[in-house]
Amino acid sequence: MASKQDQFNELQKKNFEAAMRLAQLSIENSQRIMELQVATAKSLFEEGVENAKAQSAAKDPNELLNLRSQYAQSTAEKMLGCARELAELTTRAQTELGKLVGEQLSSGGKDVFEAMQKMFSGMPISDQNAMTAIQSAMDTTRAAFDQMTRASAEAFQTFTQQGGKGKK
């Protein structure tokens, strides 16, 4: 009985550690996004102040129109650059999350499978077909998750590549 409790405690410990890594990943990604947003806002503010000074010193309407046009173009480029960086951060975070969940599925599934084998081995009836079905279900789930992770990463990569073509 103590060994089953120890196995359960070990499984809980592994799940807790994975949850902590997930929380850390989330915090780090949120911090990167906030830093990007603050840097972009600061840059846009400083450029806006410089542009306002230049516009107040403009002598003729054409110069004023050119300054406004340049400011609008520069702002749009910075916002697109920020959007691209956000997409890249999201892609990286998704990849890291995919790896974490994949590891958890792989090791956690194996741990659960082993625990179930031990549980069934202690019972008077041991059905190998049931264990095979459970392992097959875990393998199918793992494969489906891997496929979704790859598809999502490819979609984000396509998005960021298309976004880069418009600027060139």
C-alpha cells in the first residue's frame, strides 16, 4: 500500500513541477510582451513629440503635409514591426509550450501506464488487451498533439513571413 502511495506522490510531484514550468513560461512570455509594448509606446511617444515640434516650426503647408505623411508612415511601420515581433514571441512561446506538454504527455503517459500496469498486476484478473488499448490511446493522443503543435507552428511561421513581405 505504501508503494502505491509513493507512486501516486511521485506522479503528483512530476505534475506539480510541470505546472510550475508552465507558469514560469507564461510569466516570462508576458514579461517579454510587456517590454515590447512599453518600448514601442515609448518610441512612438518620442517620435510624436519630435514630429509635433517639427510641425510647429513648419513654414508652409507642403512641408507640414510632408511631415504628417512621414510620421504616419513611420508609425505604421513601427506598429507592423511590433505586430511581427508579437507573432514571433507567440510562436516561440507556443513551441516551448508544445515541448513542455509533449514531455508531459510522454513521461506522464508512461508513468500513468506503468502505474496502471502495476495496479492491474495486483488484481486477480490481468487483461493484456485492456493495457494495449490504453497504451494505444496514449500514443494516439501524443501523435495528435504533436501534429497540432507542428501545424500551429507552421501557421504562425507563414503569418510572420507574409507580414514581412508587405514591408519590403
